[in-house]
Amino acid sequence: MKDLIKPLIIRILTWEAKLVLARHKPFIIGVTGNLGKTSTKDAIYSVMKGHFAVRRSQKSMNSEFGVPLTILGEKSGWNNPIRWAIILLRGLLVPFSKSYPTHLVLEVGADRPGDIKLISEWIKPDIVVVTQFGQVPVHIEFFENREAVVKEKEYLVKALKENGLLIWNADDNDSKKMVEELVSRKVSVGIHTEADIKGNNLKVYGNPIEGIEADIKMNHENHHLVLPETVGKSAVYCALPALACAKELGIDLTVACSALRDADKSKGRMRLLHGMNNSIIIDDTYNASPKATEHGLKTLGEVEAKGFKIAVLGDMLELGDFTHDEHYKIGMEVAKVAHKLYTVGIRARVIAEGALDGGMKDEDIMQCDTSMDAGKELVKVLKEGDLIYMKGSQGVRMERAVKMTLSETHDSSRVLVRQEKSWLSR
């Protein structure tokens, strides 16, 4: 029965969303790629919200369900048929509403082949943002190869309206190849290579660390960007497309930089938090892919710490045939930057193997079955000045380890991912 009802709900939601777009004709910004989609979407929303009636995808609602639900202004009904019935009934009224957002910022993702292709048949964005791709992208388990993942994302780019704007990452080879054949207007962003909008002189600030800052160069303009409560170049990568959107929409870039500084910080994405005993946590627990984990570990290596640098890493899921090798490579990276390693899950045991082969001592590695086990062990050893980097795929629930080691100055329900009742009950 469930297999019959799900396609029906998707079909009705999509039909209602099409009616809404035809009736209200909002300006659409679509965000796709493989790394940093949600944080990029949130950054774009932050620079726009003071200037437009704008709506964004909530959290990571980027699927065949999430996109039409965002357009309709609804949340998921999960497994509650009554709730879904109410959502569908309300959806019939939205096309006739007198009040509707003038702008939509939609995150568009793909778990399986065909996901974005189907969405791109009826979503025609005014702006498309393509974030980075990993050498082994997340969700690759369900695709024939990594090229198939990249091709799936390309469907949204091809759906751009005539004279629409494509914002792409000049540091990413896949994005570079994707845009070579396109004649759309294009704006590049980057840190390591020349780009239309470039981040220079990235550095952490504060003692202990409080955030990251960078100089932004755009044409002949120069601006200073400060991003508190976060660390790592991934935060800057997410901010650059937001500045490109601001430029396109006529928002003053000084105002846009201030909006990014003051914006609510994304949960579980390189978020700086105070840990117990005056330690510092880099909370990157929203999800995990090899490239994102590698970025996080490089940041751990670059940031100064008075105490130990500790990596707490859970399984990286949905990697298919790449699972063993990618976990092993991460272990080799850990050995270069961390004093201690805690692994969580069966797959992450291979991280421990890589760390050992990379030169880390056996006594500095602990393998745990669950994130709660890791949290219990961390509580015993954390001290002032320690810097802890935590990451793992969503299914490993690494935020539980963060919660156990969080300082009392934080309200976990406000700063951590997956604190809703639907998650806490799992």
C-alpha cells in the first residue's frame, strides 16, 4: 500500500506546485552540487531576506517531496496519512493566495538516478548555483559511477531560463567541465584559482578561535567577510555564491557581508561550539562524504590548539564499492593532523587501520560501536584547550557524542542537528 500511496502523493504535490509557479511566477534560485548545498542555500537566503519576500528550502528538503513542499510552504507529513491529506488539501488553496513569496531559494539534490531530471522538467530557475563535487560523491552507491552523479546535477543547469545566471565553483574540475559547453551567463567563485568572485587571505581569528575571515575581491571591489562561530574554507565557499546572488539582485555587497556575519549559523556544519572543560568542538555532524571529511580534517590540522587535537569519526555511508578505500584514506589523513582518534561504527574501523598505517600509535586510537559510546569515552579525557572535530553520516547520529561533551553554556536543542521529537525518538 505504501508503495502505491507515495507516488500518488508526489504526483499531487508536484501538480499543486506547478500551479503555484504558474500563478505567482516567483524568481527561483536553484542550488545543486555535492558539497555544501544546504549551507549555500542558507547563506543566499541570509543576504536576501532583508530585501525580498523570500522562502527557502527548510533544512535539506531537496527531493521529489522536499521541492514541491517548499513551494507550497509545507512540512513533511512523514508517515501520518491524515497529515498528508491536510497538506494536499491546503496545497489546493496556495495558487489562489493573495500573498506569496516573490523569491524562492530551492535546494535540489539527488539520492538516485533521475531525481533531478524529473524536477528539472518543471522547475525553471532564474539562477542556478553549482557547489563542489567530491572525487567520491555522497549517494554514489545508487549511481553507476561518479560521472553519472555529475550528469544528474547538470539537468538543473540545463533547466536555466533563457538569459539566466549560472554561478559555479572555479576550484572544482567537474563544475568547470560542466559550464564549458553552456552559453548562459556565468559567474565563477573560488579561493584557489582566479574567479569573478574570489576569497583571499582566509584565516581564523580569536583566542581561542571564534570564526574565520577573508578578503573578497569582485571586479574592482574589495570587501572584508567575517563569519563567526564557524571555521574552515567550506564556510567561505558557501558565502561566495551568496555574494554573487546579491550582486545579481542589486544588493549592496557591504550589506550582504554584514548579513552573512549576522546570520544564524548552520547546525552540524563546521560549527564552533564550546565543549566541556573549556575544550572546543568543531561540530560537522550533519552528514559525511570523503571530500567533506578531508576538508574538515585539514582544518583541524591548520587551527592552533593548546591541548590535544582529537578526531571523532563515524561511518561514511552510501559509498558502495568505494567504502573500504575511502575510509582507509581518511585514516591516513587523521594520522597527519590529530593526536587521538575515536571511530564510531563498523565501516569506521577501517579509518583506524589507515591511521595506524599512517603512523598513529595504537594507544591513541579507540574504536566505538555507537556515538554514545564515543561520547562516554570523551567525557573521561577532555581537558582545557583540546580541539575536537566530530563528523559522520546522518545514520550514525554523531550529534549524540557532541551533546554529551557540550558545555552547559549551550542549549543543545538550539545548536545541534536532529533535535526534533521525530529524531530524538529514534
